[in-house]
Amino acid sequence: MANPIDDQPIAATFFGEGKWLTAFVTPDALEVQELHKNLTSGISNLEDRLVACWSWVAREVKYVKFVRGKLWVMGHASVQDDLWNTPAITRRVKVGNCANKSFLLGSLLRNELSADAVHCVLGNLHNGKAGGHVWIQLSLGGQEYIMESTRSDVHPLVPVANTERYEGVHLFNDKGVFSIEGRTVLTPYTACYSEWLSDYLDYAYIEGRK
């Protein structure tokens, strides 16, 4: 069971700019809507439209474990070794880690599905040992599926019942953030912040320095 929690302040950005976790899913962004229109034009079947979005992200956006970026503004430079880009930027640069690729895919799918039917999932992938990972979970025809955005050689819609290696911790989209019941979250302050996101949280905001 997933319960709503506070939006998470993220600083995996340039110059430590704080962004809410929900701001990384952007179905209304011009770049996202343009791409969605191009990918789904002429396709009437909903499942085929979803798969068209998945296929483009899985095939056209190169997967890398970490995205390193540098921004230079009038003599001021910021380097980020594990950058969370907006979906619009990921669409343009065509390279992303599991988070960036899932943010883009989730944004595309939100143009097809309601907010309660599709989420980005932050969690762990058990592949010999657990490692942090991000993927998509969606509801279609009364069944829950995952979409793996980092690989094009897998089935686009895999029933959740067949994905024991995927352990979700949080689900989110542009409308809210949720925590899987029974999974630990960190609550050191008046708001509830996630231990799983500890490497990415904007602690300046959390500690009242912003």
C-alpha cells in the first residue's frame, strides 16, 4: 500500500538549485508535448501509444549510470556528478541515467494516463545485490505493469507480479509523492523526508537555510 508523503526537495542540480521531486515529471512541458505528439500521431490503440513512448526513450536516449554536467554562467561554474535533468533537456541531449530516462518516460505517459495510473518509482533493483534504481509503474486494463526505461531488449510491459527483483520505495509524478507501506523513511524534521533520497535531498531547504 502506498501512502502520500511530503514532496521532496532535491538538489541534484546546478548551483544547488532546489527543486521539488514532483517538478521532474513535466507532462505539460513544450518539449514533452511535442515529442509525445510526434510519437503517437496516427496510433489509436492506447497500449500501442504507451509502447511507442517507451520504445523511443529506451532506444533513443543513451543510458549511462551517472550523468555529469557543467553549467557556466558569466564566470560562475557549477559541476554536478550525478545530474537530474528535466525531461526537456533529456529529450534534447539524448543521454540519461535511470532517473532522467524514467522522468522523461513518465512525463510522456502522463499525456496518456491519469495521475493515479502512472508513477515513477524510486527503489532498489536486486541483481546479485541491491542497488538504487528508477523505473515506471502503470495501471492498464486493471493490471499493474512496470516499464524499464534503460533497456530496449525487454518486453515494454512486464506484470508487477513477475518483477520480484524490483523493490519500490517511493512512487511519484507531477501530482504527488507516495511511500510504500512498511518501507523506512527518515523523519528528522516536521516534514517527512526520504532516507532513500539522502544523496539528492536539498538539506539547505530542509534545515531552514533557504
